[in-house]
Amino acid sequence: MSYWRGFWFFRGRFMRILIAMPHFFGGGATEAINRSHLAVAQPERLRALVAAISGLHQAFGTATYGLDHQHRVSRQMNPWHALDLVICTTGEAHLLGELTALAPAFRHHSTSADPMMLGFECHKVLRDGRGQYDYYGYVEDDIVIVDPLFFAKRALFDARFGPQALLQPHRYEASPVGPVKKLYVDYRLNPSVTARYQNIAEEPRLAMPFLDQTVSFERTPYPSAGCFFLNASQLEIWTDGPHFLDGDVSYMSPLDSAVTLSVMKTFRVYKAVLDHAWFLEVLHASPRWISIAAQQTRLVSSEEPAPAQ
């Protein structure tokens, strides 16, 4: 199959997608590192949650229409995704009660899990959907996807490089002001942090034609993205493998471990190189880093040689 035939094949293929989203808001604290515990952060967390839910449906849902002014009708676009969104909560520590208008957009999966372990309840939801979907995603409640070609791009990568190669998106923050207007926040990390879990020297670079250029990918020392996505074959490898629900929370925190660790230990994780980071990206709707990037890091030009790993 030629590249262009392959591209339109995947663009036209109907995809069934299951997304599991952990959501927690305690809101009782006046001081906390995690803003999901801060009472004053409720409006911000609610806006991020609404953006995360609505973004998925706007990119992959079935309620997209075109306005025909001449005939005074709005015609539905032929859907090419079927989205099933499950939001996992624990106890009463959540904001779903504020989202009655959005209730048809998701299924609520209530648990009694420790809040720090809630992400692993999402792993179980994905496992229970095995065999019913084409893609399975874990998406934190402040991650927004706006690219309707997101899964078409993943399908191209997956078909070319096989199930052992997992392509992670770049997570970014945006600002209308300041010297940094867009920041890819999970670009680099000291390789020693993840060296115990992965060998990034194994098949370190990949490349793939896309439109009028070649997109390059690299094994990343920082595979975190606030989300991950597996195709049906990868879900089988993951859930049948030794790292699924293995209880390991040694990567930074239980929250970080749930969204990154077991897939990092199971697959060779890639991200697009920085110049091609646009190829697959997600928006972080609760920005933490972009406002301090210019104050706490040295801004360097693209011409300055990158330091050795």
C-alpha cells in the first residue's frame, strides 16, 4: 500500500475509541502542591474538566454539523469515530455534580479507591473494554485534544512500526503573552530518572513520511504526557504482560506511575523530535510551567547545539 493510499485508508476508517479519565477534586485545603486539593482552584479545575470532556467530543464525537444557510438546515457530518468516555472518581471527591448538562457525554464510574491510586481504576476500565475498541486511552482530567486527525496519525505510525513502538504525544501549554507563547512541557528529563525502566538506546530513531516532509521520532527520556493511547494489539500486550496492575508506583508518584510507568516498561516509547512536536500533541489546560519558563530557565535559540544526553 502506498503512503498516500494508506493515509486516506486510515482517514476514512471508522474507529471505536474508549477513553478512561481519572477525576478527583478534594478542595478542602488552603495549601497544597496538587491543585486538586485547593478550594480556590475549583473554577480552574472545573474549566479544565469541561475542556477535556468537550474537546474529545468535538474532535471525535458524532455531533458535528455544517450550517446550510440556503436551506436553513444543519447537516450532520458522517461520523468516523465512535467515542466512549468513562470518568473514574472516588467517593464524593469530584466535580461531576456541576456538569449536569454534560452528563450524556460520559459514563460515571464511581469507586472507593485511594485518590492517589485512582488511575489504576482507569487501567481496569480499559482492560474490561478489551476486544471492543480500536484505540484505548488514559487521559487526565486537564488534557485537551483538539486534533481530529490524532488517531489517524497514530494509526499511520502504528502500521509502519508495529505494536512494540508506542508513540506518545507532546503535552503543551500556551499563553497569549510573554516571550514563550507555547511550551512543550515534557520535552526532556535527566535520562537517569527513567533509565531503570527503559533503554532509550534501543532503536533510538524512527522516521516516517507525512504530507510533504519526513517526520522524525526519538526514544524519549521523558515519556510522560498526562495520557497514553494503545491500539487493540497493544492493549492485549499490555494487559497480558507482567507490568499490568503490578503495584509499582516508583516513578515519581502513584499519579505519574499510573499514567506512564507500566506502558514505559512494556513498550519502546517515542515522541516526535522537537521540530516535529506538532505531529501529535495535547493541550495541558491547567498550565504550571509556561509562566515561569522565561524566569527560571535560559531561553536558547534553535541554532545553539543541544547538550549531550
